[in-house]
Amino acid sequence: MVIKEKMENDIAVLNLKGDLLGEPDTTTLRDKIHSLVGDEVKKVVIDLGGVNYMNSSGLGTLISTLTTMRNAEGELKLARVGKKVQNLFIITQLVKVFDTYETVDRATASFSAKKK
């Protein structure tokens, strides 16, 4: 799992490349989110365009990262969710829990749209 971080104004965009199937990938993502929260970043977009496969550990990690962000009074959005991962979200009903967007640009734009 490779995570590339890019800041767009006050929004952290995390581009994930690889599969989210358990250790050490899940720990890497959780550590990155905790680091961002420690830096008082309140808005995070996780770009899942480079993730082909995800199992229950990966889903649990995404739920954990969402909880961490919410506990820090932040927001987490997902972008470019692939078909296989989207099907997992539908089956597990997580499609109702996460805000998902077709593109990173739409996900980042949704933060400012909410304030109006």
C-alpha cells in the first residue's frame, strides 16, 4: 500500500495505491489519519481509485478512520470508489455511512458547498 498525501487548501487528499487487505496496509492508513488529526486537519478525502481489492479488515479500517475524523470534529469523504469496492459497500450497507464521490474534485468541492 502506497499513500500519497496532498494538501489542497485545508483539505488533505490521500491517494491510495494497492489493496487494503489487512496488516501492514491498514495500520499505515490508520497512522496517517491519526497524524492528520494530530496536525488538526479537519477535512480528508481518501482517493480509492488505486484500490482494486478490499476485505473486512480494509472495511474496518475505513470505518475506524471515519470514526477518528468524526471524534476530532472532522469530516472524511471517499472518492473514485471502484466497482468491486462499491459492491462491498452496497452489500455491507456502508454506502449509507460514507459520503462517496465520482472524482476527487467533487469530493473536495463538497466541503465548501456544505458551509453555504
